[in-house]
Amino acid sequence: MGMQVWPGRPHPLGATWDGAGTHFALFSENATAVDLCLFDQEGQETRLPLTDVENYVWHGYLPEVGPGQRYGYRVHGPYDPKRGQRFNPHKLLIDPYALALDGDVQFDPAIFSYDMGATDDLENLDLSLSEVDSAPFMPKSIVVDPTFDWEGDRPLDTPWHRTIIYETHVKGLTQCHPQVPEALRGTYAGLGHPAVIDHLTRLGITAVELLPVHHFHAYPGHLANTGLRNYWGYDSLNYFAPYGGYSSAGQSGNQVNEFKQMVKALHRAGIEVILDVVYNHTGEGSHLGPTLSLRGIDNAAYYRLVENVPRYYMDFTGCGNSLNVRHPQILKLIMDSLRYWVQEMHVDGFRFDLASALARELYEVDSLAAFFDIIHQDPVLSTIKLIAEPWDLGEGGYQVGNFPLLWSEWNGKYRDSLRDFWRNHDCRLGEFAFRLTGSSDLYQANGKRPHASINFITCHDGFTLRDLVSYNEKHNLANHENNRDGESYNRSWDCGAEGETDDPKILALRQKQQRNLLTTLLLSQGVPMVLGGDEIGRTQQGNNNTYCQDSPLSWFDWTLSQSSQALLTFTCNLIQLRQDHPTFARRHWFQGREIHGSGVHDIGWYNPDGSAISNNQWHDGSAKAIAVFLNGAELTGFEAPGQRLVDDSFLLFFNAQADPQTFQIPTLVQTEPWSMVLDTDKPAGFVKDKHLYRLGEAIAVADFSLVVLTSPRTPPAQT
């Protein structure tokens, strides 16, 4: 393969096809030489030195090289781990800006820069140098044709207060779906199939939040010889390429267009696409990890190294390394990646894994970090949905409520409080009230609105909803880590028996608790996030850390039992109730004050006997019976120009204790008549009760139950 390398330019980075040839560019600040390596269909390699260097970017142009060309890099420089330098040209490296990759990393000693047999001293193992070629075990980067007919696709821009998020996994959602053709199961095309989209639209979902789709390390070393693989994908190796293993066409470059087709199909159904992204670390791990991309390109530039001991990595994630977000080129890598997924792949937002790590300019989390400043002023990224997982594993990393403007957050305090409330553990009434009403204690003073709180009870990391009410302890032996992995304190309750049982009373209570938790989630202020599969009672048999379970344990089981069908119907109706009533999705905070001197408040809190909650009661952690009045007579804002927003009013009776409770409709609400909409004690949840309830009338609420009453809307008060 005789080829001539023409002069290139320092931008854009990556491999860019212009219709006649391809421009290649790679950033390395400390390299002494860079070889571009081209591979033919038989795997034969041709090495072409890139000799043009500008602004530390090594670049060149190859005429007649086009889409489908497989390539990689070998980067020369000092191998001096004690000084933070880990160059090794024997290792083929993934282009950080590649738009597609062919294949997975195969575990082999060759992928490590050091000689794994050089010494028995593990502490000094990484100081040796391996001269074994890693190319046979490495995925190859692929030149991609970016053209695609979007057919007029545009951002949906679903308002935050109308958003219902469904967190799911591309493969897990579709792998066993009987209506998805077998060849499409577990793929982007499967997720975009009408049968899957019909399920999402029937539910009322407005956005899917996909677990990582960036190309990741599928077979990290700690899973070698276990028969397990990285299922969740939180070990990114490239921030531009969609993972080829989720493509029905295989890892050939076609995964890019298949991903776009999926987005286009979801958008047509009114469903946004949010990506879970992992910019805090990569799959190269610690100093004993493999050399796959950034480590071999320029270790000292791309990673946070321990000050004065640069052989080791700062690790705020528990995954062995942290990206060096203080370096302008690494910030550029992240920003270029984010813009690419918005502008070229048409995604609608991002959920940032362990986002606190991105704000560590020194050691402490800094809300004024350059990362946030850059996003805030970016004309593309400042207008999309930005969600932080507001913690990492470093000291001071728990930052719920502290992320800057434009950011919403996974509200871990919401999850913990609501779990404690419904399992009848101490949860201060004031804490419960804050979480139910959008967590104004966390977000209001920062100039944010209720949508800053992404409310969730369950997520991929932990128990499913069904398991949350079926297990007191984690059961992770299938992960081959002796049950040491995963969270040990889950705030779960097995309702009387650990795991599977035939006891009808326990099963009925578990089903009711699922309805209780879903109802609370969907009727809370803020943005609800439902874990995919909770609506059909998905179980992981007590495993709360299925990161390595690419198996039926993680995949959705679509053979629905009668109880699963009932839960699905209930969830559909529940989401519809929320979407039909802006009372449950306010754009502004409750004021808790009288409306226009009417003597009626926008929200009220009452004891079962109808008396108002006293100041002392807000500190009570044992109060489990409470009535909440939501006044829809006048909401803040307008439905249309000149048309004030008006809705029905609602009363919510919570009884999270083991004994039935009688509630009286508070006379202070001055609204009637009332009719019952929902009673979680009933298997169907929603009721058709034609009885009209009046002020002061008593209503029986069963143990561990939630009852919802409604009163028809009335005209707004005249001013």
C-alpha cells in the first residue's frame, strides 16, 4: 500500500473525509513522533509518519482514502512512568476523535505497555516496557461518511415541566422484545422499532435517557476469565463513536447512521434522546491498566496525575483515573464531543456521570470551574438539557444542590427521603415536604426552578423498583465478587420475606408499595425519572449492581404476568394524570401564602383530623400520615397569551404506616365537592368512585396507601 502524505492542518482533529480524501489530525503535546497506521481488509498494516506539527497537533492529508478505512496511531516518546510519560509505539492507539470503531478490545497481555511477566513485584510492574504489538487485539478507528438525510428533523425542545424521563439500556430494553425482529434486538434499530416506540408513547414518556453509548471497554481485566462483560458501559474509550456492539449491521461504521435513524424515529414520536456520558474517567484504568488511547497518546496531558508523584493518577471516580479537565485541550475534547452529539447526531441532552469530578480544578469541587463557564457561554450546549449526577467518590464530592445555573441534578436526597418515608423509617416531615414540592431548599435560592430536581426512586445503579420492595439485602454473587460489590445500605424493605415468595399478603403489599412509590414520584414537583422496566415489575433477583450482567438478569422480560400488566396500565394512567394536570408540574415554586386575599393557599399541609400541620411537626421524623392540598384554582403563569392557567385542585392522603388511618377533608381548603381518583390499596390503583365527598367528611385510607381526590377547576379570583 504505497501512499503519500500531503500537508494537512491542525484542525479539525480526528479523521475528516472531504469527498476526495481524508484529513488526519492528532493532539500530543509531548510526543516525539506519530505514525498513522492504516489497515486493509486482511489486517495488514501500513505505517505513515505524520511529520507536520502545529500547536502540538500532528496532521496529514491522504488523497483517495475514504469512508470505511480502518486506522489507528502509534505514538513515540519517552517511556518514563515515574515522570508521568508512558509512550510506547508497540501499542496501537484509538483516535480520541474517531467517529466509529471496529470491534472491542480483546484482553491480552499485549494491550499493556509494561511486561506483565517482567517481575513478581506488582508495585513496580508498570515500570517495565513491553515490546509486544497490541494491534491484533485492538479495535480499529474507522473513517466515516457523515452525510445523512435527517428529513427535516429538528430539536423537540420539550419544556422541562412537561418532561418524563425513562432511563434505559439500548440492549436491555430490546434484547427479548417479541415484536422486534430477532436481527434488530439489542440494537439502536431495535430501540427505534415501532413496537418499542409504541410502548414508550403508551406510557407517556417524553425522553429516553440511555446508559452510555460511547464506545467503551467491553472486557476490562477484572472481568477476564469470568465469562462476564461490561454491560453498563461506564468505561469509555472514545467520546465520539457510538458503540458498534449495538448496531444491527455489526461494528463496521454503519452504527453511526443506525444511531441517527433511531434518533429520527424517536423524535417523530415526540421522544427526546438524552445520553449518559462519562467524561470523568476512561476505561484505561489505573497505572496498572492497559494502554488503549489517551495514555499512550500523551498521558501527562490527558490525565490528572498525582502532584509530585506523576506515576500515579488522581482518582475521584473509583475507576483508576480522572481526566485532566484543567488542560485546555482536554476541555476542547469534551466540548467538541458534546457539540458533535448535538449538532451531528441530534441528541437533546446529557446526563453527566459523577459530574463533580469535572469541577475539580485543584482538589475541591469548584462551582466556578472552567468546565461550567465554557458550557454556560456555548451557544449550542447552553440551550439543551444538562443533567448532573452531582457527586463523585472524592472528598467533598457530594454536591447535590450546588451545581450552577442551566443544570438540573439527579436528586439523591429525593430518592433517599421517599424510600425512608414509604418503608416507615424516620423521615422528617419537613424533609418529605421539601422533596414532594421540588426541593426548594436545594434550588430556589440559586435562581433555579423546580425542574432543577430530577426526581427518582430507582435508577440503573441499585435495586429495581420491584426488588426495592422485595429484598433487604443485595444478592450479587453472580458478579463473582463474593457479594462485596454494590451498595450495602439500600433503604429497601422486603415487606416480610426476603426475595421470592408465594405469600399472597406479602405479594399484595409489594405491589401496593410499587404503586405508592410510582404515584409519589409522578405527582411530585420537579422532573420525574422512571427506571426502565419498573413499569412492568422488572426484577434483577436482588442484584443491585448488574454492571457486568449482559444476560437475562438485566434484560427486560416482556412475558408479562397479570400483575405486571396491571402495573403497566397503572403507570400509563398515572403519567397521563400528571400530563393532564399542570398542578403536578408547576413551572414556579409554591408560595404557601393566600391567593389574592381569598383565604385559600396554593398548598396546604394537614393532619388526618383536618387540622393544619404545626411548626413543631415539621421536625417530626415519625409522622407518616399527612394530607397535602394542591390548589389548581390559580397557577402561576399563562396557558396561552391572555389566558390564565387554571387546573383542578387535588388532595393527597399519605398513610405510610402499618395501620389504617381515617382522614377528614380539611374545612380550610374551601373547595368541594371532591371525588376519588386513585387509591393505591386497590389493585388497579385508579378507581371509578362516583361518590362526592364534602368538607369535613371522613375517608378511610388503608395501611401503606395513598389516596388522591380531585375537585373540579373553578374560575380564577377577580382582581
